[in-house]
Amino acid sequence: MKQAEKLVFENPQAVAAAFAEKLLSWIPEEGPYHIALSGGSTPKLLFRLLAKSYIDKLPWDRIHFWWGDERCVPPGDPESNFGVTHDLLLSRLNIPAENVHRIRGEDEPEVAAKKYSDEIKKIIPVSEHLPVFNLIILGMGDDGHTASIFPYQLHLLESPNICEVATHPDSGQKRVTLTGRVINAAARVAFLVTGVTKAERAREIFRQEDEARRYPAAYISPEEGELCWFLDKAAAAGI
Ligand code: 6PG
């Protein structure tokens, strides 16, 4: 497993700005680029920035949008990760509809998971029997969850399936999430982690403390791909 690259910036806005510039450098001159997006607060800053300042800088017609996880709610629900991305970014882009691969949160969770898994199998290139996303963007919850793999469901890290139905530990909300093996098969994984509430988890993970064994985010380490953590100073305070 490769050592994680750690990039620390002044504040969440600077994290989003730095990530946007890195994204520009990562996308090759030709061919499709498959990105799985995350929900959460820092990605919202990124989506707003991309919509404001990168409309003419990125090859949007070659970028395919996927999600690392989705809440099982209709796309128009404020909780929908697709809905947030659509409102802040996708609605401002003139991209082919077939480049947007949302998880159908309005369907029965198991049905949505199956449909999404089938679409991934059909479109995403495969290596060693696993789909290889060009880039997976992740956040980390205050409890160390990532995507919708929560600490009490660590087994989803090793699931043989491409995605699984998860249940939020507090709200009971059903989610569809990529599984750990698919995340770790990506060519590149980038965590966007900001805010003081993440500092203790980040410290435990980066210092490989025993506590970190409880956190799904600690198990994200691409086999072949690159791993980069983009943090603000508040989240990186203990590292
Ligand atoms: C989701 C996200 C989730 C998120 C973390 C961090 O659907 O909620 O995918 O994994 O990334 O909860 O969220 P914040 O960055 O807002 O703390």
C-alpha cells in the first residue's frame, strides 16, 4: 500500500481551490475521465468553485460523474448528493446526459444498488475483476466513516459486491455506497477533510493509532492507485 500524500491548506476554501487545480492537472488530454463524487460540506465549496471559475478550463464533455454514495431519497430531496451536485454544478454545465450516472435514490435501496452496480460494470474499465475509477473523491465523517461505510459496518470494506446498501447509524437512513474494495481499486483517491471536528480522527489515522482500526476511512489505501488527503489546518492540527 502506498504512503498517503498529505496536503494542508489554510481553510476549506483553499482546500477546494487547491483540489480544483490538481484536478486540472490529473485529467489526461483525451479519453473519458470517470470521477465518483462525495457528499458533504467541502465538496459543495468545490462544486461552487468549479461552476464559477472552471467552466472553460476543464474538458467537461469527457468527464463522467458518478457518486461514491447516495442517500436513498429522490433526486430533488435536499439530502440527495446528486441533487446538491446538480444544483451547484451540473445544472451550469452543458454536458451529455449520458455522462451523469446518478444512483437512483428514489428506488428501493437494493434495486438502486443493483442498477448502479450494473451501470458501473457496463461502463467503468476493469482491472483484476474490479472497476477502476479514474478518481474517487471522499469525505470523512466525525466518526471516521467514509462514503457511506460506517464504523459499525466495517464489513462493507471487504464486500465482494461493487456497491451495498448501508444504514446510517443514527438516522437509520438507507444509503447506497461503493464498497471498500472498489474504492481501493481506484487509480486515485482524494480525501477532502476540513474542520476541527475531523482533527482527532485524522490524527489517529495518520499516526496509525489503535483507535483508527475502528474507522472505515483508515482502511482506504489504493492497492495500485494514488492516495491524497487535502486538509485544512484545523483538521490537520494533530497530524
Ligand atoms: C455523505 C458523504 C459522507 C461525507 C462525510 C463528511 O453522503 O454524507 O459521502 O461520507 O463525505 O460525512 O462530510 P463533511 O465533509 O460535511 O463533514
